[in-house]
Amino acid sequence: MPRSKSYNTYSSLQRPEFRKRVDELLLKFERDFYERSKGAEGMLDANKFDMDLYKRHNVETMIRIGLKRAVDPLVANYWATRDPQLSKEWGLYGAEEGRHDRMFAGDLHKVGMTDEEIYAIRPTFATELLNGYFYYTLATEGPLASMISGFYLEYIAGKTQPDWLDIMEQHVGANNTKGARAHLALDEDDDHVDMVWNMIMRVIKTEEDEERFVEHLTKINSLFVSYFVEVYAATVLGLGSDPSQLTQAAPAAAVQTNLQARAAAV
């Protein structure tokens, strides 16, 4: 696959010792997700595949990409007069990522969903909370949280999606996951995990900055787990779109996961 306009141009990994600490924390988050989140282990079990969960997970991925598409230009604009090079790099990255939702749309079309059906679905409460966090922190301290979310999603997708897709393909066929596979291949070819990390490290200067990074990462992980709780409840558990149950599920999961993650981060 040819490279996009946004790929890792840094000659080395920035702040490698801090990255080692973050990698260990992310691995802990991943283990906790599979061990403590109801239904998470089913993502690795072909006998527990659920088509509704598959569809809703992909839809939410598209929704999140679309919402982030509105935030990334604000990140680039913030750095325009503070770090022009970072503004350019993040602008290219945001523009590249911003239309990856169509890769997932192609997969959903193959299992019977139309664009009208896809875009009629509203985001989970956890996704609303996540995007609210981006705008709040952008207004009060800058775009670091939004940037860290980019790193988190690149990292977690690379760790979890290949195994999930192996299971999904046993049920929907490899031809129907080409969009998700292409997305992973592009991220890998362009070295997006280290690229986004290196961009963020341009603004991480002190131990206090590192601690703020970990705090944002912990909260973002909590909201990712909350999103899965909501989607699982709505599909596998059959709660559908009952807001009285679903909107309670996300904050409860976020609080529990945040406490666990904070303990792991210490």
C-alpha cells in the first residue's frame, strides 16, 4: 500500500523512557479490559460472535472518526502560531484520518447496512462524553487530551483489532472486513503510533507534563471501556436504545475503570 501524506518522518523515538512507562500502562489497560469488562473476552471467542455487536462497533468507529474530524483542525489551528511544524504535521494527520470512516462504511455495506441507516444512529453516551472532554480541555488548557486520544486509538487498534478481525472473518468473511484491514495496514505502513507519539512529545517538556499525559490517557481509556459497555448492553444484552439503562451504564463503567486505571498508573 502506498504511503499517505501523513507518515512518521522522525528519525528516532522521542522520550523513549517515558514511552516505556506508557507502553506498560497501556498493556495493563488492555489486560484489565479483557478480564473485567463483561463481554470483552467474547471478542476473542469465535463461538460468541454477535452480528449486531459487530455492526454497532463499526458504526461507532465511524461516528468517532467523524466527530474527531471536527476537532483535529482546531488542534492544528492552536499550534499554528505556537509550533508551525506541529501545526503542519497534525493538519496532515487529521486530514488523512478524517475520511477513514468510509473504509468502515464499505464493510458495513457488505453486511446489509446502508449509509442512511449508519448515519441515522446516534453516538453512545461515552462518545459524547469523550468529545465533550476534547472541547473542554481545548478551551481550558489546550489540545493535549485530543492529541493523546489519537495516540491511544492508534496504539489500541494495532493491539486489539487484528485478533478481533480474525474472529469476525470466520463469520462475515475476509472480503467483508477489507476496510478495517486496509485501515490497519495504512496505520502500520505509515508508522502512525510512533508518529503521533513523536508529535505529542514536541510539547511534553517536564515531569508535570508527563503526569498530565498519564492523567489524560487514563480518562480516555475509561471512556473507551465505557463505550464498549454501552454497545455490548445495547446489542448482546438486548437493551436496545433504552436511554434510562444505557446512559447509566457508561458513567458507572467510566468511574470504575478510571479508579482501576489510576491505581495502575501510580
